[in-house]
Amino acid sequence: MRLKITLQRALTQRRDAAEKICLPVDEVHIWSAGLRVGGAALCTCWDLLSPEEMRVALCHRFAKDRREFVVTRALLRQILAHYTGRTTADLCFDSDTGGKPVLRGTQGLHFSVSHSRDLALLAIAHSQVGIDVEYIQTIVLQEIVIEQCFARAEQSHLQALPAEARAVALYRCWTQKEAVLKALGVGLLYPPRHVNVLADGRKSHVVSALGRNWLVRQVAAPVGYAAAVAIEKPNCRLRWRHWRLARFPKQRSTCAPVCGCLEP
């Protein structure tokens, strides 16, 4: 997979309506952002949240988990504001019948967000989409967890790998599985072992689940992470963007996106 990166000029997000980003029907935009921020940047992120989001944030017991939730939700609001042309405060979220978050009052704009260990990924498309990122840990998972979450073919494939390669393969398999479940809007309510994502090492393949087909692709991620996206429309092109959250005064945030195109 070839990654072309082209720099774009900085976008400035203020309290007024955001400068709109065009999303062609044949593209899926994938945003990445680091979540390790503090000081004025973290204060501004708090300012962008709704009262309900603030209440959820305060329910997190550990400061690291609370910070990651706050920054992820703020980034989600900032980025979606650029696609809708609204202010961050005007964005309201509902849940569909499966509990998947949806943007109220917006037809045909779908998103999925995931974060792990100071990294967030966000996918935006005109059709259903799911994304997942996981920090790869070398802790050996209990056999019962593998049996409950992975199909038999996946289990056999993982068990046949050398120990040093098994952890990476396991997380790549899991992120693809989770991306499909999130795209479907069912999450872990649907048994993960019923979604077989084994693809003989291919980076892009079609997965069938609940009577629907999904194009599943590995997503470029920093060393130590695994990530994948599930797309309803197989002919969509992935465009990769990075959201840099810089230091800024309260009630004003500056972001410098780096954009590129993922090509097979």
C-alpha cells in the first residue's frame, strides 16, 4: 500500500461556523490524532463538550481515561463541524436502534471513532463505516477468550504462528472484526466469533456478516498499534488525514491537517 502525503494550509476552528470540507461519495476520510494534550488545549476541549458529555467524562475514574474521552469527543466535534458547516455547539448526537452514535439532522453522513493508548482514529463516509484501533500488548490472552471471540479458522491460524508474531496477528484480526461489528452498529452484542475476517494475509478483503458484505482494510497506524476499517461501499478510496491539536488560547483551537491518499 502506497501512502502519498500532501500538506494543506492550516484550518482554524472558531465559535462561528467551520470551513466546510468536501467529502466525495466515493471517498472515506480517515483522521488520526494524538490525545496526549494538557494545559490550555485540554481546557478548550472541555469547553467544546455538551453537558451530557461532561457528565460522562467525570464518571471516568482515572485521569488518563478521562482525558482521552474529553479530547476524543472534542476532536470528533471539531472535525464533524468542518464536514457539516455547523458550529461545534450545534452538533447533537443520537443513538440508532443498535446503540451506534449518529449525528442528528444530517442525512447521509456516517462516522465511526475509536481510541487507544493516546491515539484516536475517526472514519467519515456517506455510507456505513466502522473503524477500530488497538494498542498491541504482548500479554498472553487466556485461551477461553480466544475461543469465545475468534472463529475456528482464525484460532487455527493464530495458533500456527510463531509466538513472536502471534500478538500482532491477533490484534490485526481483532481490529478488523471490531471494525465490522461497529459498521453494523451491533458492537459486541453480536458474538465476535461469528465474524470470520481471516484473509490469508491480504490487507484488503470482503467480509460477510449478518447478510451484508463489507470491504475490510488494514489502516496505517504508528508502530505498536493495529487498526482497520470496514466500508459498506467497496469502491471507495481512502483518504488519510492527521489532526494536530496545537497550543491555543481558550475558546479558540488551531489544527493543521496533513492529508494524503491511501492507494493499493
